[in-house]
Amino acid sequence: MSVMKRVSLIFRAKANKALDRMEDPRETLDYSYQQQVEMLTRVRRGVADVATSRKRVELQMNSLQKEVDRREGQARDALSKGREDLARAALQNRASLQGQLNDLQGQYANLQEQEEKLTLASQRLQAKVDAFRTRKETIKATYTAAEAQTRINEAFSGISEEMGDIGLAIQRAEDKTAQMQARAGAIDELLASGALEDHVGGQQDAIQAELDKLGASNDVDSELARMKGELSANAPRQIEANANGDSTSANGDASANGDASSSEATQAAEQPQAGDGL
Amino acid sequence: MIVRILGEGQFQVADDLAARLTALDAELDAAVEKTDDAAFHAALRAAIQLVRESGTTVPDDTFATADFILPFSDATLGEVRKLLADGTIGGDSAGLP
């Protein structure tokens, strides 16, 4: 038998079974209405849950994007320091992170779609429930119990199909949200522990450490230059103090020339340091 | 006739489209039988498109049961197979006693 027919029979069987159990058909209406109102609450909660999950993924996407940008910065930094090997490692890391980010973006779109669908389902159910309430009162007021039976069965079966549909939709949304949360939890942990970097390439912050080392050795170089500058700046005065006729004066002049440029560099280097102190 | 697409509600579809829909349904059935994912998605997509485009939404104050029910537009073959095998809609999902 066909798929579409079989599914419709499954829904009908469910409604018929419920109807068979009902002794007073009029009670069926009130009972069903109560169930519908509960279902409305459930579907709204479902929408809120999916939205929460979506926002969490959004935050994670932002964090991952920052990591991707940071790797790009590292790559540029490394290249400017002539370390192509480090730049390559940083870009490899960036590619892995970008992969994770793309994956999250796909899931984000999926959650967004679920949220939209569930929101529409919730609106549809609300309209159906409102119409059912009116129908219920009409049936109660207008028909005798015997007459009402057919109309009650019709309304009940119709709404129960709607409820079955929405119940399944909520179930699916809950399943997807649960899957999402498990994955999101894992990524949160990775981001929090910094293990994402190790996870991604095992390189981190080997890259940053190396760059920091390069940065530090640059600092050491400029510190050395500053110290040399200070020493040389003092040198001419010592020469002057030693007065004329000294055999070292020629050498002293040569170093004094070198010192002039060093001491300019020293002043330039010292200014930012003063600024740092403020 | 009335066709429901799970997750999207009911549509009133002209009876003369029944033949096309039945043909797609047969494809769907064969795909489920053979576990042919590609054929399953193709038939499901075509059937849903046909109902969405040629059907009109059933008004909210109409309480009718559908003649045919199509799975969710993003349903997997496994999901449909499970629904058919179980022959029932799980637990409280129908909100019925």
C-alpha cells in the first residue's frame, strides 16, 4: 500500500482508538480541548527551546570567528617576521577552525528553519484550537447527544490529526535541539579549555609561543641597542675627561660618531616606555 | 481530496491531480522498500511541491481528516520507515488519552 495512505491510516487509527474509549461524546470535546491547550503550551515551549539553542550556536560562531581571525593575524605577523613556516601552520589551523565554523553555520540554518516551522505550526494550532472551541460550544448547544455524535467524531478526528502532526514536529525539534546541545556543549568545553587549538592542529600555541619568542627577541635587541646607546653617549665625556694626546682618541672619535645615531634611537625607544608608565 | 504535509497542515487538492500524486506515492513506496535514498528524496520533493503549488490551504475552522498524509519535507527514509513499521504515533505526541 502507498506510503501516504498508510500514514493517514496511522493517524486515523489513533483518533478512533481514543474515541472508542470515550463514554460520553460531549466529554470528548472538553477533554480534547484541554489537551489542545496543553499542546499549545508545549509547542510554544518548543519554539523557545529551539530559539535558545540557536542563540547559543550563534555565540559559538562568534567565538570561532574570532579564533579564525586571530589565526589570520598570526599568519600575517609570522610572514612579516620572515617565518613562512609559522604562517603556514597558522593558516592550517585557521582552515580547520573555518571547517568547524562552516559546520556550525549549517546547523544554525537548520535550527532557524526548525524555529520558523514550529512558529508557524504554533500559529496554525492556535487558530485551530480557537475554531474548535467555537465548534464545541455550538455542538453542545445545538444538538442532542445522539445527533452530536457524528459532528463530535468529525471535529475530534480533525483536531487529533493536527495534534498528532504538531506532536511529531515538536518531537523532531526536541531531538534536533538535543543533538545540537550535545555538540554545542563539546565545542563550549573545547573553547573554554583552550583545547580547541590542540584539537585543531596540536600546534597552538606553539605558533603564538614562537611568535612571542620572536617578539621577545626583538625586544631584547632593542633593549641591547638602547643600552649600547647609553654606554656610547657616556663615552665622549670620558674621552674629554681624559684630555688630549691620548693614543685612543682616534678610536674614541669613531665610536662617538656611531653613538650619535644610537642615542637618537634610544630617545625614540624611551618615549613609549614613559607613556606605558602613565 | 485533502492532503496533509506533516509540519505544514492540510491542503485541498483537486481530484484530477490524484493520478499524479498516486504515481509519486508509488515511487515513494518503492524507494522505501528498496532503501533508495535518492529516489525517496526525489519523490518526496516532487509530491510536496505538487501539493504546495496546486493545493489551497484548508481553512482553520474545517475539521477533516486527510485522505493522504505526506511526511515532513525534510524527513529521512529511516524516519518514514520507522513510522510505517511502528504503525503508531509515539506516546503523548497526539495529545490523546
